Amino acid sequence: MTTGTISRPGPRATGAGPGPRGPLWLAWRRRRAALLAGGVLVLALAGYLAYQRTGMAAFVADHHLTGCRLWQDCGGRRVGSESDRPTALARAYSHLGTYRTPLLTTGRLMLALPAVIGAFVGAPLVARELESGTATLVWSQSVGRRRWLLATLAVPAAATVAATTLLSALFTWWWWPHRALFDGVAWGTAVPFDAAGPAPVALSLLSLLLGTACGLLLRRTLPAMACALTLTAGALYGLQWLRPRLLSPHTATANAGTYPETPADAWRLGSGYLTRSGGRIAETGCDSIADPASRMRCFDRHHLLAQYADYHPLGHFWPLQWIQAGICLAAAAALAAFCLWWIGRRRG
């Protein structure tokens, strides 16, 4: 009779050990240091946004500047005229300039955030794994390529959405209630539009997918980073060009020689002249004529009937935000589908 020992497999051999397992857990473990460092930076910027907004809100309330404009009456006096500049109200209004620069600077910083995410998060995400051969090793361990890619994308995508949502919400909370106080900052321009609302969240997610697609196609980290940076900048400028055309603008008209009146909070797109035949002319030399009678004869000579001004009212802000966000999310979904299709068909 022979005796023997039966070895009992340990937790690692059975795969039943404590704690999570799988490609999603591996993706978190490999990138947790970078994610935690990025989280600290995001929280620091969020704290700065909250600090600036709280200070400005207190200042506006203390000096009764809510709803004030440079060309409107504030507290019964017209702020900005020569006779009122020495008053305390005018000095308080001018002090708001100390908040204007931080607002615009922070908005420009947030404008660069999608490019940073695309170039430094999305591009190395896959390119580094392909370049080093780590991806091939993982694929040989009974982990499918599409499953690996989904797990690799899931963690940074969730972090991107969470971080940009927080920063965008705080920036909107700072700028939107006091937008009337920031003279000369049109709401449809890059700052504040691309730093507020859902637009920066969707653009950041699109940039992440652009970087991932570049890394998947180029399989080299540095070229993929340059590709992601270029494509994100192109997407940003393309959206800025497309934005005024996403909704039909309103048009205000007035007699030739008189600039049309538009709402004070409108985003003004352009102006010009209407001819008697219904055509539009951007510019003429008639406005430079000082004599009123000669100026009117110039208008008649050019067959100009009226002046026009195209603008988007403030009510278009949120529809434009959601339309632009929808475009970015649709493009991001298409890129994700492309990446899954591409990695499934390519050979190791």
C-alpha cells in the first residue's frame, strides 16, 4: 500500500483569491499613481475656482452690483461716465477687474485641458502598450483584445468625465450668475463657452478617444501624442467655426446710417447693409463720411436700404452647448467603435 500526498492548490492557482481580478483591475493598478496625481491637481484647481467665485459673489453683494452693467444705472447712478468715476460705486465696479483676469486665465487653462488629456492620457494609453509588447503578453493570457481595450479605456474615461464635470460646473457657477459684469466677454467665444457647461466634458472625452485612436494606428507614443494634440486643436477650432451656424441667428435691422439695436447680452456675429434687392454688403465707405447729407447720398448711390446685425440671444447659450456636446459625444462613440473594430481585426 502506498501513500502519497495530495497537493491542494492555493488561491492563486484557482483564481479564487481575495480581491478583484481581471483587466479592469489591472488597468487601475497600472495607472493609479497618475490618476491620483491628476486628481490632486484637479482638486487644487477646483478649490481655486470655488475660492474666486465665493470672493466675487461676496464683493458683488456687499456693493449692490448684482445685475449691473457699465452702460446701465447701478443704484440710481450711471457707472462709467466722467462725472461718476470718483464715486464709491464706480470704484467698486472698477475693482471687479481683479476678478476678470483670473476668470479669463482659468478659462484658457481649462481650454487647454482637452488637448492635455488627448496627448498625455489618450495617446500613451494604447501606444505604450503596443510599443513595449505588453499588450501582446496580456492577449496571450486568455484576455480578448476588445475586452482589454474596453478595460484600458474605462478607467481614464471615467476619470476624465468626473474631473471635467467638476471643473466645468465650478466655472459655470463662477461666471454665469455674474456674466453681465464682465464687459466685452461675449458668451459665444472660446472663453467662456468652451470652459462652461457640458461642452468641455464632451470635448475632453472626444480628445481622449482621438489620442487612443492615434496610438492604436501609429503604435508609437511620441508620434501618437503629436497626432492627438494636432487633432484636438483642429477639433476645437472646427467647433468654434461651426458654433455660430448650429442655430439660425436673429437679425436686427435699422435705417441706413443707424446701427441696429441688439440685446445687451447677445452674442453679436456681424453686421452690414441690406440692398434694395435683398442682398447683403459687409462694408462700404459711407460711414466714414462726416456730413450727414453726403453720407445719405452715398447710401442712395449704393442702393442701400438698411443696416443689419446678426446675433445669437442669450437663450441660445444652452441649446448651443448641448448641440456641440452631442456632436463631440457622437464623434467619440464613433471613434470608440472604430478602435474596437480595428483592434479586433489587426494581427499581433
